[in-house]
Amino acid sequence: MYPKFIELHEKGNAISVNVEHLVAFSDSIFNLSNNAESNYRCDESYNEIKQLITDCGCLIHKADPRLDMSSPLTLDDLKDMVGEPVWNSNINVWMLVKDVTDTWVKMLWTSGNVSEYTEDELISYPVYRMRQ
């Protein structure tokens, strides 16, 4: 897929933003990562940014209503979920819980890769389950 850029403005100066790197936006602010230090100001309103994104051919999806996003899963929660799917919200992929110990969890990607997360990493990379 080709990169999709939108043109925003800060005090009249043009800024080209790759939509794939856009994490969040609101009135006069857009964010290119998951930390508050990456907030950038712009002249456009929320609705103008939203329209630019859809005009360049990208969709704005709402959260999957099947997911229980009320609280991320902990290492203790995952101990009872071996073989079950979980949603990694940072990289937007489904993973299967493969193995869990007292200090880490291994999860299998659909590509066949395996990732290992410690309890602290689960805070930075939260995973969620389907609603029951």
C-alpha cells in the first residue's frame, strides 16, 4: 500500500503527515506516537482532520464492540487463557496465548512469530479479551 499523506497547517505553514503514523487527533492537535510528548499543534479542527483522512482513502474505525476494553489483561489473567486469542492494542493484531509463567507470557502471532512479554511490558503493550 502506498503511504497516504494529509496536509495540515501550523500557523499557516504546511505539514505533511503520513496517516499510517497518526495515533490520535482532536481539535488543533495530532499525535504521532502513544506518548503526550508527541502532540503537535495544527490549525485544523477535529472534523477537518477527519475529512482529510477519509478523503485520502483511509477509514476511521471504531473499536471492535466484541472486545472487552474495560481493563487490560494481567499476567495472572493470562495464566488461565493458554490457547485463547487476545488483542494486542498497540500493534492491532490478534495473538494466541502460548505459554505463561510467573514472570512472562509467550504469545503466537498469526504469522507464526512468537513474542514474549514480561509483566511490565504488558503495561506498555496491553492485551484484551473478547467479551464473554
